[in-house]
Amino acid sequence: MLLKKEAFGKDFIWGVSTAAYQIEGAHDLDGKGPSIWDIFVKKKNKIFQSHHGDIACDFYNRYTQDLYLMHRLNIRHFRFSLSWSRILPNGIGEVNQSGIDFYNRLIDLSLELGITPWITLYHWDLPLALDKKGGWLNRDIKDWFTEYVAVCVKHFGDRVKHWMVLNEPTVFSAAGYFFGVHAPGKKGLDYFLAAAHHAALAQAAGARVIKALQPDSTVGTTFSCSHIEPYTDREKDILAAKKADVLLNRLLLEPLLGMGYPTREIKVLKRIEQYMKANDENDLKFNMDFIGVQNYTREIIKHSLFVPYLRAKIVNAKDRKVEMTAMNWEVYPESMYHILNKFNSYPNMPPLIITENGAAFPDKVEDNVVHDTKRLQYLQATIGQVLRAKQEGIPVKGYFVWTFLDNFEWAEGYQPRFGLVHVDFQTQQRIVKSSGQWYANFLE
């Protein structure tokens, strides 16, 4: 299928997504306080080859050239996150004017170049000072977070009209508080349930603050999601797939939609109720202007006696001998179509925006050129699936590529490259890849 931008309609939003810790660097410059990731990357055996985000893409110092490059590539919507500890070094209290000034410069230049800023308020880099008070395990985080949100809207809301409250709350609460593979590195079911509940409360509370201070703003939040299929049509595998769907797709989405936590399929999830207080169920609800869909692959699930709580496990792509990305995720563009259908099946679902989608493949620089054919094919195929969903009447309003620049990919360090633009992390040289050139031509 020959893709044409016009097929999506003139109001469809096309952009790129990034996150502060993954690109900014300048981890201790100009009054910035440490975040949990600044500390976690220094721990032994946590990050691939002990990589860290101290410099990353040096976007803090190079944002001007990067925005001009973005403009040259016809990208007119830019999703980026704010570093909470750059704005409030202690998480609450005194505002760091240098941090405010940096984001003001970034917003102003974006607007000058005709690039609309879409701000993510929390993309995993919790201020260390708040982690020392319990972080997402402390119910007070709802108040700390709303204070931070109010500061951001007060300083940037005169120019920023598009907000995303949280990035993938299920992922940061599970990876950071259940599996311990992300900051702050805690492990345990009760840690996870407490963090997840407090994140869900903060998600709705943060949105309420934005709307109270700026009623005409567009407010959403983002969820990671994977299309789930059972390994076989055996009843045990079908049940296992349903349980995986609860954890990967439904857990924090449904309370936001006013449906409460989906605890029926996984009884142990009822333990989340120990963290709930009067009126919490109501406080979890908020009518977002959009929901951000972040989809990369599908998961095949089979029954497993040996997995506690779930009795379900992922059959990994390698064992299934299917084509994989550098993240060992199956290349399966149809996943996007299925997920958009799934989200749209909720009766009270607002419009959908794909706030992240992309693929990591090994890139080779030859004569200052990067031919990333596999990424290019993946993006074309997935955007084709978005069009398929849109043509069937699903209210999908936009698509943001993850990501603009190759960056620090959390526990995987700098090994997986998702960018439309290649970054040499020694010299900070940028090279637009074939995929970036294709996206520019597509958007022209």
C-alpha cells in the first residue's frame, strides 16, 4: 500500500516522542537535583555495560540544533517530558529558576519554528528526595505530584496547550517496584500494588489540576499495551492470556474510565484494596481528552504452573522463531490495529493518539549514511495499520514515532537504537537515517 499523509485527514497529528532522562544529559547542571535514575544507573549490574544518562544526547546543550533539524524534517509536533528534579530539585518546595528557564527556551524555540509542544509531566525520573520519603509507595505522592503539576502549568501553560500526565504507569510501577529492573529497584507484589494505586490516583489528580488552571487545554495520559494471543486454543492458555491482558493492558486504564480495578481474573490483585481509602474509586476517574496508546508488539501467552499469582508466561519471540527487533520483540505491525480496536471497544473511551511506536534495530554508519531498511519497513507497515483502523471508524487522532534521536533506553543502555536520527554518543554527531528521511518526505 502506498501511504499518503492526506489519507489520514488534514487534522491528523504527526510527531515524535522523547523523554527528559533519555536525551537531556546535564544531570547535575544549573541546580538540577538528582532523580532516582541518576542513582540507579550507578548500581552494579543494573544497566547494560554500566551505561548511564549523565550526558545521553546532550539535548540540554544541543536542543537548538535538534529543533532546527526537527523542523527541517517537517516534524511539527514534539512530545517531550519535563525533568521534575530540574524544576523542583527536592520534588516539592523551592523552584529552580534555571530549570524553568531551560524549558521556557525549549518551548519558545519550538513555537518559533512552528513545532507544537506536547508535554509529558512524568516520564519515570522521580526526584531522589521524594524517593527517600517513600516515592510512589507513599500516598502523599499524590499531593507532591499535583504541586509539581501546578508549577508546570503556571510557568508554561500560557504557551503549552497539550499535556500528558503520566508515561506508562503500569510499566514504571511494575519494573521499578515489582521486578526491580528499573529505578528505584524495589521488588515485591505489595510494593507494586501500592505504587500502582498511588500512580493511578496521581494520574487523575494531575489531570484535574491542569483543567482547573487551564480549562481550554488538551489533557491525556499514556498507557503501554500489547496485543495478547493465547499460545494454543486450550482453555488453560486462553485463561492465561486473559490474565496477561489484565496486567499488561487493563490494570490502570479501567479505573481511569470509572470501571474500578479488574481484579476478577487475578484474585491476588484484590490486595490493592488495602491501599484504598474512602472515595478513592471516584478519585481514580477522570474524563481525559485523549488516551495515549503506546504499542510495539504482541505477546503470545501460555499457561505455566511455575509462575506465581498468574500461572501464565510469555512465549518469547526467539523461541517462536519469528522476526525480532533489537529488544527481542516480535515484529508484528498488526498489533497496532488490534490494540486500537480493543481500546475503542470501551464504551466511554475518549479519542486515541498513538503517543509512542517504533522499532530498535542495529544500525550501521557507512560513508556518513544510515540505511535502516527494517525500521523504515516497520514504520510504514504500522502506520498502514493505523490507517486501517481509522478507515474503519476508530477515532485515532495522531501518531508519534518513538523516537527522534537514538537515546538511553533504560536498563538496555545505548545498545537498542530507536531513533529516526542516528547519534554517535562519543562525538554527539547526528545523522538522519533513511527512516527519518522517509518520514520527512511523508510529512512534506
